[in-house]
Amino acid sequence: MSCALWLKQLGYSPVIFDRNKQLGGELLRLERPNRWVLGMPNIDSDELARHYAGHIALEHIPALLESELTGIDRAGSAGFRVSVLLADGESVSFNFNALVVATGCKAKGPELFDLLPGFTEVYNAGLISFSPLDHLPRLTELTHKPIAVIGGGDNAHFTAKDLATSGANCSLLTRSQAKAGKSIRREILDSIEQGRILEYNGVKLTGFNLESPDSLKILFTSASESYEICVRHCFVRAGFNSNTTGLECFDVFKKLDKLNGYIQTHGSGQTSEPMIYAAGDVTGPGSQSVVNAIAQGANVAKEISQIL
């Protein structure tokens, strides 16, 4: 949205394609109050997304929602032909001078544990989940319940903090050493000292057991010892992948240089293919924030304006 806005102000005619019913991407699935975007305190992330989408509408920038890309091809030496299936079933095509990929990221999910014994059973029972903030609506019901959090990054630490603060008996399982920021890590260490969080490092998961309709057992090793802990729910915070669903089938996308699934860029968002740019979370884990995405989108727009 940032890139489209800047392109509009620079005199171009951007068009946004989005597979979802609303603009906003991952922000629409987050309900935590915003603390990071300057000038917009105490606004939930989904409200922030609606605020951004409203700006796009105010500028009369076309946003084709629930649209499905069906073709992306080079059109001569200096352009692209993009074919799209619209929400009403109509197929249309557009010619563009440049393409910008800003599809964001998605949380790593069940594919991580598919091969572990017992995982499918506990997952189908709804006792293990992966969405970064899916614990928030359940804090009250999980009070005084044994809960596990798997992960060593910021999201795992914030989840463990939320659960411990609400009174849950939280176990934090990290594969190696914790990788969270210093501030949240200090808070978790304080909670560990106070007995509110139990931490296991160097964890290697070996399996899951469905103990009852509302409890599971996690089997793992840590420091050469074997453990089995029984919990009411397991929240997995294993990081993110680039969200390129729907693009992998196109030849122009297959040619882009990638690293660990993220689109590689140089300069102001230029990819390895001429006139194809990328901005925001899709370019790497170090860029995953609203403010970075907004800035990168603006930089891409300026770069395009200097070339066209």
C-alpha cells in the first residue's frame, strides 16, 4: 500500500492485487495494540490495517480484492502482461511497466512437525497451534493450566510472558539458545527465577501423545535427559516464512534470486530480474515490521520513478 501511494503521488497509475477480502495482510489477524508505529498509539493492528486501506481508497487507487493471478509474462522488452481472475469470475489482463512483490510473510506451521509421532492426532484435536497471537483470546481460560510454548525468539517469549502473567503454568521449550531481544529476555529470566516459567534449552522433540480430549503430552530430550510433560495446550512460535503462495507457478517469479525462501533485493528493492521489485516482509526476516515495510515501499516507488 505504501508503494502504491507513493507511485500515485509521483504521477503513476498503480493497481493493487490482493487475494484477500480486505487490504492489510497479516495485520488483520493481529489484535494486539500497536506500540511501534509513531503517532498511532493504542490502535489495534487490524484497525491500523483498516486505516491504511482507507487512505488507499481516499486516493482512488484501484485495489482488486479476492483476485487470483493467472498469468505473469514479459510483454516485449520493457513491460509485463498480467492476467487476473476477479472475484466475480471475470478474467482480465493488464499491461504494466514494473511489478512490485509485497506479499508479506506467514507463520511457520504444521509442516514442521508432520513427521513426529502423534503430531497429527494432537493437531487435529486442536491442542497445538501456530498463529503468533492465538493465545491472547484464551488467557482467561488457561489460568492455572499447564501450557507449553515452543520457540526461542521474541514471539515465543512474549507468548510465555502473557501466559505467565495471566497465571498459567508455562513451560518454554527452545531448540537451542534463546534468540529474543534483551529486554523481553530479561523479563522471562525474572519469571523463571520467580517460578512462573519453567525453561528447557537444547530441546529435541521426539513425539506427542493425545492424553485426553483436552490435554496432550510432549516428548523431548534436553541436556541428554528425556522428558514427558502433560499440558492443556501447546503454542508454537517457530518464526516466519515469506508468503509467496500463488506466485511459485510463474516463470518470472521462479527466476528471482531467493535465500531461504525470501526474495533477494539490492539497491532500493530491485530483484535479480529487471523491473521486478520486492518490499517488506517478503524480502527477509530482518524486515518484518510495519515501519520497515512502509519505508521500503516508498523507496521502491522512488526507484521506479527514476527509471521510467
